[in-house]
Amino acid sequence: MHQFIDPKSLSRVKDLPLAAKTLAQGFLQGMHNSMQRGVGIEFSQYRIYEPGDDLSKIDWKLFARSDRYFVREAERESDINVYLCLDASRSMLQKSLVNNRMSNNKTRNNKKNSEEKGHWDKFEYARYLLATVAYLAQKQGDAVGLLNLSSDHSTYLPAFSGERHWQKILIQLARMTAKNTFPNIEQVGAQLSAMRHNGVIFVVSDFHQQNTEIVDLVCQLSNPRTDVVAIQLESQDEIDFPYEGAIRFEDLETKEQILVSASQVKANYLNNKAIYQEQLLAQLAKHKVQHFIANIDKPLDQTLYDFLRVRNKVVR
């Protein structure tokens, strides 16, 4: 396995395609094994060549006869649709204390507010992760679609194959911003129905909504023809609760603030977190949804490696 890429280094790479391709090195075969269903490939049709199409797919004999470029399109006997669902609510803008000293600690002068600007929040981490998964999927010939989930605006791209479509997905990922709250299921009902067919659906979120919308959505997607994978993002802060003294927390979606003593609330926080996590896992397991935790403070290619290793075991 190649050298791990830490979040601070990768977040400085503004070229999303380059970052995704870099992360994908060493994982192509792993994703292929975990998601491939069916091996037959049949010729489907010709279409006019478009910039970005693979030159190897051009039918040169047809070009010699017609003096026009045509691409041979092929389809598997068992096509796979890979859908990427990204939670685009404001809670995904959370950064870790490990990455960015953003807390308003009233008992000390925090001098590291600007020294870790290279790091990212959950939303940025998720975009790099999904761009890489999309690259891996399109490289093995799968169709890839995208849905961002926000009450402000939900963008949907149907699943298609090819590098040109992957570029469209990257453009949408680059344009996305985290706003407002998680949408009601009714807002994305049509898109969800279109996605529930012979494929794999990745839902990336922190799963920290106040209501049950995110869990209901994930469970609704699950059906005998579709594999659903819930990737839960968390930070080291959420695991350890490393705060000290009086600290003010702010809800990123409601802007509500609360001032607490870290030592007094730590035990209660960790207990409630454990209870919530147990309930979440039980609900997902009931609907046969695979659950995976990704720590945004760890190298992203380590996350990919761990995920593919776990997924291969589940699929087998």
C-alpha cells in the first residue's frame, strides 16, 4: 500500500480529479472485486464521439467508411448503478479540534486558530471520498449517479458510465455547499425511487440530525436489489471529548449556543453518544444496511483501504 495521504496535505490539492486519481491508486482491484456483479459484456450501440471519450472505443473501420468518429458503447449483462448520496446540511461543516482550534474556550487564550488552516471539515472530506469512489466505479465500467441532500437545494445526476460523466459528477461536487438542514424525504422522493434498482448506494453523513430523517432515508433505500452503505463521518473530538474548562458549543444548523463546564458534561455526553450509536446500528442492521465509520482526522487513503477491506469481507 502506498504512503498515506494526510488530510492537511490533500486539502491543499485544489484539483479534485487529480486528488481522486491519486487516492485511487492501489484500490482499483479492491473496488472491482467488491462491486462487480456479472461478467458478460455485449455491444449496445454506436454514438458520435464526444471530447473526453476513451480513444480506444472509437471504431476506426467505421471512421474509414464515414469519415466521422463513432464510439462503440457496450453494456454488461448485469449493469451496476453506483449512487453517491452526500449529506449537505450545515452540520457537515464541523471541524475537529485536532484540525482547527475553533472552540470558544473561555478559560484560556487559544493561539492556534489559524495555524491549521490546511485541514478540512466533514463536508470537504466527504467530497474527496466520493470523488474517489466515483473514479473507481467508472474505471470498472459502472454507471455512477449523485445526489446531495439539503433542504436548501438537492442536486441529482442520474447514473451513467464513462469518464465524461465522471467529470460532470466532479463539477457538481465542486459546486456543492453545505447549507441549512437535512431535507424531508418528500423533497427527494422521486430521486430515491429512481435509485432503488440493481446497484450500490453510498450515503455519507455524520448522522447527527435531530430528527430521524437521515435514518429513515437510508432504510427506505434498502431493498433486495440494492446494497446500501452508510458511511458515518466523525472527528477525534467526538470520540474523546478533549475539551477543558468552560466551553461554548454552537449548533451549526440552528445557531443555538450553550455554555457548559467540560468536566461536568463529559461523562453524560459519552454515555448518550454510546446509546445513540447503539440505536443507530440496530436500525441499520434491521434493514441490512452496511455501516462504516470514517474518522476525518485520519488519512483518507487509510479510510478507503479499511473500507474496501471490510466491504470485500461482507460481499464474499
